[in-house]
Amino acid sequence: MSSTYGTIFKISTFGESHGPAIGVIIDGCPAGLAFDTDFIQHELDRRKPGQSRITTQRREADEFEVLSGVFEGYTQGTPIALIIRNTDQRSKDYGHISEQFRPSHADYTYQTKYGSRDYRGGGRSSARETAARVAAGAVAKLMLAQQGVQITAYVSQVGKLKLEKPYSELNLALAEENAVRCPDPETAEQMFDYIDGIRKQGDSVGGIVDCVIKGAPVGLGEPVFDKLHAELGKAMLSINAVKGFEYGSGFAGVEQLGSTHNDEFYTDESGRVRTKTNQSGGIQGGISNGEDIYFRTAFKPVATIMQDQDSVDVNGQPVTVSGKGRHDPCVVPRAVPIVEAMAALVLADLYLRNKVAKV
Amino acid sequence: MSSTYGTIFKISTFGESHGPAIGVIIDGCPAGLAFDTDFIQHELDRRKPGQSRITTQRREADEFEVLSGVFEGYTQGTPIALIIRNTDQRSKDYGHISEQFRPSHADYTYQTKYGSRDYRGGGRSSARETAARVAAGAVAKLMLAQQGVQITAYVSQVGKLKLEKPYSELNLALAEENAVRCPDPETAEQMFDYIDGIRKQGDSVGGIVDCVIKGAPVGLGEPVFDKLHAELGKAMLSINAVKGFEYGSGFAGVEQLGSTHNDEFYTDESGRVRTKTNQSGGIQGGISNGEDIYFRTAFKPVATIMQDQDSVDVNGQPVTVSGKGRHDPCVVPRAVPIVEAMAALVLADLYLRNKVAKV
Amino acid sequence: MSSTYGTIFKISTFGESHGPAIGVIIDGCPAGLAFDTDFIQHELDRRKPGQSRITTQRREADEFEVLSGVFEGYTQGTPIALIIRNTDQRSKDYGHISEQFRPSHADYTYQTKYGSRDYRGGGRSSARETAARVAAGAVAKLMLAQQGVQITAYVSQVGKLKLEKPYSELNLALAEENAVRCPDPETAEQMFDYIDGIRKQGDSVGGIVDCVIKGAPVGLGEPVFDKLHAELGKAMLSINAVKGFEYGSGFAGVEQLGSTHNDEFYTDESGRVRTKTNQSGGIQGGISNGEDIYFRTAFKPVATIMQDQDSVDVNGQPVTVSGKGRHDPCVVPRAVPIVEAMAALVLADLYLRNKVAKV
Amino acid sequence: MSSTYGTIFKISTFGESHGPAIGVIIDGCPAGLAFDTDFIQHELDRRKPGQSRITTQRREADEFEVLSGVFEGYTQGTPIALIIRNTDQRSKDYGHISEQFRPSHADYTYQTKYGSRDYRGGGRSSARETAARVAAGAVAKLMLAQQGVQITAYVSQVGKLKLEKPYSELNLALAEENAVRCPDPETAEQMFDYIDGIRKQGDSVGGIVDCVIKGAPVGLGEPVFDKLHAELGKAMLSINAVKGFEYGSGFAGVEQLGSTHNDEFYTDESGRVRTKTNQSGGIQGGISNGEDIYFRTAFKPVATIMQDQDSVDVNGQPVTVSGKGRHDPCVVPRAVPIVEAMAALVLADLYLRNKVAKV
């Protein structure tokens, strides 16, 4: 009962890394939305493995099939089921881990919680599950685009390499121009080389993905528990390898004084209420205020490395876990479309919830 | 539909800052739990205003009444309703803001989303709502204590003043000995003086609350969306003034390599599977692994300050917002029991959900 | 976690028959609804005990207090908490049943499920809980009335005494003119005398409540599980003592042929699509079609009777249960406002859900 | 958001009658359940079309594929996705209804609610969706069978032909021996001939399905809204063509007196608390009491008939709807496994919910 997210625009994902297929049902997408299959495939392609030499060499076409909910090119208000067949599974690569607990993976906790686990490629705990989120998120993006909402994520840090400029000084469109998805070409090149070096060492490294949402109307987010940033935080933290989330001034805001941190209001020339600064990250009292929504998500170094590590087996006996298989030395380039997809799912749901806020 | 949290151990809070009462219903607390009213009142007392000169001088006894769900000292499996009457409301202090949007408060977003707002003391957006969470969290703590789970939060940073020691080197019990709730007495004193100075300036400052959970069994947390840390993150981010959340190695983990970041497994002398390090913060694949659960929550400087600020009124006209009323110059000392309460609510729910993981 | 109903217009009730209070939180009522306290009290008065000599002589004023969610006469989009203090409890009347299982009551099942029970007046299983539903239902009615939706229930059968006329031949407004709430004065009088006779025997008898909803727009109800009639059915069956539910042609429709049962469409003079007959009870494919919604709910004879009955005690030993306390010899007159309230809650929720059906 | 049922054992169905596939995700099935694919296929075969000449001649193998959640023959606690490809679609049979509203179908209400509809074979409103429920219900049955719970439904009425004997006097196993699924061979034969005659007339007729659940433990069902019979009622009413539901004494119980209707308790020779009679249908206060659970579900005559009917088109113009395609002249024989499946889904969910009733 935990593979479901959303209150009105509700998704349920399913599938193991090496089972027959992964997929998602969207139950609650409104009727009448033009269903752009090319766009959805494009989003899946942004996430798929094998895009460059700094991502895993697993080869999956990640082509999706629509099983329901779409008729003559439009959504019908009925559940939309999307599936992606698993094609390049190489299960034999994983046979050796059937009895071992890989460090900082979910092997031990799944085995203990459920009494068994599908060990092939991490089974349900594999990041492959996020392809289903990207597919669903693409549908959410289609709905939001109709409302003028644009979501853009990019890589702002890899290891200690930081993009120092704020997003307002960047051309975010450049992020898609390079394999790292960093919108500053020079920094992107440094990051690429750094990740490639880490890859050659058989090691991995972490990074940070920033996300900016433009065009969101005032009013998205619900008071108390389902605040916009609380939902965004949960959504981001539910992505594999995420260790932290902050929005607006974030952790750094802690050190400021209220007198400098507060965002003063003014009325702009068009008569719209605006804030002079945006330490709030576009969210006040858990509700969007019409400014850019801005947040950052921290990813740890991927747990799979091509080095020997000490561990124990399912009987608690010491073993050496040897790195095999294929992996991403740094997850953030492929995490960019996942962050965007989860943000889209959060906003789509809160957009629909906001439709019933007033009589 | 947003004042409800939890799947099995489900709470619904209600109440405005200056309405007749605030309160909470717990729907899903198992029957047979000894209902310790003294403990619940003790937890409320830890959160209540007026505890020292660095917290707001609003005077509320915050005594709660049990309306249902408890019979002869035990929970009955039926909804537990707890209410706290609002006693010291001084609504006239707030009349001046009925037409103004205070910077970095929820005034503007509520007004726009709902078409009106109860402006008295922030109405529903007031942090007073968290008293209801603390009451419910105390019930969750009672259930968890039976399972050997102990939750302890403390202040680790105020402005730029940081407690540099990791929690393992601290005597966490000392946190309750001082008004700041920092377990290092010397740092606590510095923090107190700093906050008091800020108070005299009529300003405010942010801070960080750390939380450590000991004794949690392996298996709490659900795969995919309702990961333990995703639920903790949402719960913390839903607290007023929170801007960020991280667990285990957190944002700093980004800069590490996988080879040093991974937590290798071993079997301890009692035969239990353990990890040598705990960068995972006690959570792997979204599920508790039996190590200490550890996370940090960042609070911004409180938006209410005793200084003049530029803003606009409900008609978009420029106004000067003058600081009046009572406020906390730094929210973190009183946030400690709130963080603990939300953590308890998350764990109580996931503990019950874990009971149905296997046939 | 079972005292909650609704997806958007969500209610949570609480309270035991002889505890301090009962009440309800409405989480999801839109902002901007004029909150008519007189109307709500009027609805509670229709349900309250002691209205005539054929209802229980328990005396409860059933005055409600609003704890939150309403400001300056309007709902705020925040949770509305309503409580009703229990005043005439006479707990000593019930002491004798603390150790006994009353036949066809919930004593045995509660005791076994939860390991204990608040036996005073049935505790949580008491029909007193329905006062909270009536209060919440009154708020739902206020919202629906703005949309032109009118809900009217009435007694159509008591024991074997049946009101033979269909609702279209009755003046439903007459139902409130007599103690039985049957809109046919002559039948009402027979029913009254019959119930009064049953009362004198210390016995009880069942009955049927019919309900007609006029003015509902086309489109209420969701496909598949949350069909309008499935939600109505669940709502009615959740009322104490209900044994059956049917809508439109109901059980009698079973004996018809499709060629006579089908409701043919035509276009009326105003251009609106209508059906010539209404065997569908205003619902097709689970969705309202604009015709009158019509359903019937069967109530068993109340389990509490003033006669000796064989039973067992909590240790399984034979006992004689003696009828004491106060009771309704026939529940249907007071069930009328409860049926209406539950219907209103169903429609209010589906009305809001329908707002997000299309982009 | 309405194709989802259940709180812990949660299912989401998807699929249109003539789309690529229908299916279901079960999110919340515990780990460790032996997944008997033969049994699931057997249940689907009981529902599939073309079983005899009194059911629709549509030919669908209804073979299902498992996409996730099962590994080495056991459930893993992760979502179980099952799909059934649509093979015999003959969409051209339905082209003529793309512009027409068939009487007593969902065409008009879907078109109005969503602004469009997949008219092919009824699209989402087709009873074909129930195949997904039967597949999920079979998994629920597997879990319940481990607890000794057995669910058996059968046809008790077709048109005016009634099986007069109570279930206790029948050998329910005989129901599967004939095409009507009536456990009394003689009545079954009459029913078969009657339905066959109706079929030849191009007409349809209604019927009633009874259901008996043996072996359910005491304690299933939740107080207040999610009473066992309220959940069963909703589940049954959500099946296409259902018009009524009753349990235990049902509508007939209305005419009884409390003194004869009450089920007196006694302790049987094994020391178990029992009731002498079972007018309660195995449910008291919404919770199972250990006696047989018994309920009845009324199905209307199928709306599709092979006769001309008056109606209107999507523009409100008069049209004649001509019966074409294939249909069931009486739905109850094939409804039997659907009723059982829905009952199993209700009980599986309440069984898991009951696991967290006590500390």
C-alpha cells in the first residue's frame, strides 16, 4: 500500500527491475487532456540508461505501451495504464548477490521486512522503478503546461564541484545540451571529466539537483500537513539515493535574521502582488505565492561500486561483495528528469485539489 | 482534506489560533494502550509558550481534555479526541493586520486561495496548531515506548552558533536542562545569550533541530513513496518555518565517494547484523535497518519581528507593517518537542503498517 | 481508522454514548459557505431523543458548539470541528450490562475485537454517534442547497404497515407534520398507534425509510467502485440497525424483463435529455443522470427490548438479560434525518469530486 | 480516483472493454503468500464469456499475465500487477452506437460527465472490468483460505423463479455443476430453460445471487463507517447491474419484532460463544461474530437487448437503438464468481485491518 502517491491525481507504480515489466496506473487524470505520446517517450528517453559513457551501460529501449484510459488521442477520465517491458535483464549478473547483503543497498532491510526478496537487480528497490514515475510525470507535465506551468531541473553540484551562480543568472535551457545536465557549459565539462574519472576508479560520487518551477498560480498547496514544500520534500525523498531536501533559503536561511530574510510585498506595474526577494522559494504558509518555486535535492554516491567491500550473507556470515554488473558512477544527470517528474506529480495533484478550495 | 496525517495511526487536527479551541482526533490508535495523561500534559508543557524569556510571552496553560476513546485508563480502539481551549487570545493585538499582508507569513496566500482568512494570530496558519500534534505525538510515543523506541530531539544550531559534536558524543538528556534545549551546556549558554540579544533587537533568527531515534526495529518504512525518511521529511517540512530536511550523511554526503560512504555490514557478538558506520542514518531502501535513525531539520528565522516592514494591504496598496504582539525570537527551543511528536507519529504509523507486511 | 468518510468532503466522527462529548471534524468543506447555525441545530433537533412518546425518553438537548473552521459566519476552508456534550447519561442504568452480552448488540463483537469495551450505553456502537453525522450532514446540505439539490426522506413502512403510494403521488412536506415522519397522514396515524402498542409490550419493530433527491446535476458518482449508488449504499448500511439497501427498481426489478425495465431517453421541451421512466433511480453506470435519485433503506427492529432474554456473560456463562433503560420501539422516525444527512454527505463529496472530472 | 478499493489490501483496476488490455494492481498483499496461478485462472474461467448458450458468445480466453510482485512462486509484499489482453473485440459491432445513448446504459452519463467516452463495447463501463476484480479476488481468496475462510455464492432467483430453500438446506457445491449456478438441480433446470427462452426473445431478465461465508473469525469489520456489511454492500453495489443488497434477515426483517428477531447467545460444547439464530447474518455492530456471514445481491435485467428501443443521440435527436452485438440474457450465472471475488476483497482488507486493532 505504499506504491501509491497523490490524492486526486493519483499514481500507483509496480514492477521489479528484472520482472516482466514495470508500469504505472494514473487514476484521477481529468478527461479531455491531449495525450502526447511523443512527449512522454521523450521524457523516458531523458531518463533511460546508456545515454553517455558516464551513465550505466544497461541497454533498455524503455518504450512504453498505453493499455487504457486514452481514446482517440485524449484522456477519458478513466485510469491510464502505462507499461514498459524489461528487455535487457542479464539476470545472471546478479545471481551472486542472491545470498549477500550489498552495503548501503536495500537487500538486508527488504529481506528482514518481507522474509524474502527478488534480488535480481535490486528487484522492487531498483531505481528502474523511477521510469514509471517519469512516464506518469510526463502526463502531469502535459496538464500543467496547459496552465502555463514549466518545471526545469538541472545539476548544480557533483562531489565538491559546485555551480556557484543562482538559477536566475543561468540559461536553464542549456542543461539539456550536455551529458551532465548542468546549464553552465564550463562547469558541465569539469563535472563530466570528474565523473568519468570516478567511473574509471570503479567508484561513485554524489550530487545535487536544483529545480525551478515557473508560472505556478497562487494557491497551490494545502495548509498543515500537505503543504506544497512538504509534498515536494516527500516526493523528492522518495527517489532512490536522496538524502536531503531544502527549498528557498533552505539550510543557509538558518543563519539569517528575520529582518533580512523576510520577503517584503509590493504591487508590480501590472497590479500583481509580488515579493521583492524570494527567500520563501515561492511558498508561504505551505501555499504557492506566484513567485518562482525553487528547491534543491541532495543525492548520495550510488551504493553500487566496482570494488570489493566487506559484508555479510543472509546467514550473517562474513563475505566479500565484489562489484559487478553495470552502474551509474553519479546518479544526478539521470535524476534530473525524475526530479522534474515528481515535481510535476505533486503540482498536478495540488492543482486539482485547489479547484475545490472555494464554493 | 489536508489536516490529516497517517495511514493507520491517523490524526486530524483542527483549530485556529484565536478560535474557541484547537484539537486533534486520533483514528486508528490500537485498543489496550495505557493512556498516561500526565505524560501527555508534560509533552504539551514542553511546547507551551512562556517557558523562558527567549520564548513568546503569550500565556496559555495548554491543558487538554479527553473527549472520547479512553475508558478506565485504556484506549478502546475508537477515535481519541483531545481538545485544548484557547484562553489568552488578545485578539485586539491583531486587529491591525486584518487588512495587511505580513511579509513571509501565510496572510497573502490564504487570502488568495480561500477568498478570506481568519487573521487573528494567523488563524489556522499559526504555529499554535502544533500543540495538537504534540498531544497526538505523545500518544504515539506511549505506544512506541512499549516497543522500546525512544525519540530525542535537540537544538544543534542557532544562527551561526553550531554544536560541532556529533550526537554520539553528547549526553542528550542534558537538552531538557536548559531553555535552549541544546545538550551541550556551554553552547546552550551562548545560544541563550545570542537569542536574547536578537529578542532585544526585535529581530528573529533561525536554527537547526537534530533528532535521534533509538531502539526502532528493522522493517519500519515502506518501499517506493512512503519510505521512512520520505515520511519523516514530509512530517518535518509540515512544521511551520521549516526550510530543509536531511538524514544520515545528508547534504554533506554529496561530496563523498561511494567507497567511503557505504556502510559495510558485520555481525555483532550477539549475532545481530549491524553496520560499521551509519551514513545511512538508520534507513536503507526507505526501511529502518536497526541502527540509530538520525535526521536534521532547518528552521528559518520567525517571520514575526518587532520592526517596521514594507508590505501591501488586501487592496494591493503599500503599507508599513509594524511589529506588535508577542513572538518567539527563535523557534527552535520550542520546536524540539514538535519534531519529536511528528517523528513519533510517523513511526507509530509505520510500525502498525509493518504488522501487515507478511502473511 | 474507520470513523472517517469521504474523499474530499471528509468527515471524522468521535465519541462514546456516555463519554464527555461526541463530535465531528469536517476536513474538506470549501471556503465561503454561509454557516447557518440555526439550520444545523434544527437538523439535530429532528434527530434528538424525546420528540414524542414513541421515541426514547432519554433527554439530551443536543446543542452543538463550533470549535473551529468558521469565521465571521463563513467557512474558511479549514477543518470545522463540532462537538455535542453528553448531558443525560444515567450511567448507572447500564452498570448491569458491563458483564453481559446483549443479544443482537455489538457487545460481544467489540469485546472480542478490542479486548475491552466502554459498555455504558453501547459506548462507540451507540446510535448516539449519528448525531455527529447529522451535524456534518447539515453542513453538506447547506452546500448542496446552493446547487439546488434537495434531499427528503420519509418513513414508508413500519412492521407490515406499508405506504403503498409511490413518492411521486405524495406530498413529502407532510412527513415532518407527524411523529412517525410518514407523509400520508392516515398511514402515519396507523403507524403511530402500532408503534405505541409495540412500546407498551416492551418490544420493538423494524421499518423502511425512503429517500428522494431532487435537483442533482448530471455527473455525480464515479465509475467502478465509487458509483453513486455504491456510496449511498455504504453510507446507509453504516447507520445502526440497517439491514438492506435498494435504489430505483431495487429487488423488485429482478423480476422484470429488460424490454420493460429499460428507461428510454427523450428530449424534453426545454432541450434537456430525460428518461421516460425512472427504474434507474436517477443513476446510470453509477453516475447521476439528472432524474430524481431514489433509494430505500431497511431497518431491523431495535435490539434493545424491555423483556428478558437468554444470553451469556463475558465468561460465557448463561445469564438473563433484563430490559432496562430507555429505547426506541421503532427507529425509523428518528432515522429520517440520519438518512438525509448521510445522503447529503455522499452527494457533497461526489459533487466536489466531479469538479475535477474534466480539464 | 475511483478505480481503487481497499485500505490495506488495496486494488486498482484499469482498462476499457475494447482497449488493448484490462488489469489490476494489488498494492498491499502481504509477502509470503503462495501464488497459485492455476487457481486464479480457474476463477477467471468461471467468469469468462461463452461458457454456455445462456451467456454471451463473445469469445475471450481471459488468460492473465503476471507483470510484477511474484518471485519464485510467492508474493513479495510489492505491488502485484495482473493484465488480461482483450482479444475478441469486434469493434465494428459497436460503431453504430458511437452517436447514440443506449437506454439504461452509462452512455449518456459518461458523455456528460467527461465530455467524451470510449463507446466501444461500453468502454470503461463495460462489465468486462469485473474480470480484473475476479483476478484480484482470487488472490484474496488464497490469503483467506489460509485462515480457513470459504466464500460461496450461488443463484437463488431468476425473474420470478425462486429457490425457496435456505442455504443451510442446500448442497452449495452443486452450484458449479450447472450453467445457471443454482445449487438445486431441478430449479437450475427451470431457470436455464427460462433464460434460454428470454434469450430467444432477444430480451433479458434479472436475478439474485446469495453468498455465504464460512469460517470467518470474530472481529472482521470496523465500527462506524467501515462496518463489514457496509463494505460488502458497497462492494456488491459497485458491480454492474446491481440494484440492491441485504444481509441476514434483510428487508424481510423489517416486519419482525425485536423479541423474535434478536439472536440469543449461548456457549456451545466447545466453549465458543454462539448465537441460536442468525438473523444478524454473522455481523453484529458491523463486526463478524463467528457465525456464517450471509447476504443477497439483486441484479436488474441486463440493459442490452436484441430489440429496437427509442432513444436520443448525442445531439438530443430521436433515434431508434437496434440491439446488436452479443449479450447475456441474464447476468447472474456469471455474476456468481464476481460476487465471491468482491466479498473476498472486502474480507481480505478487513482481515488485515483487524491485525492492528489491539496493541
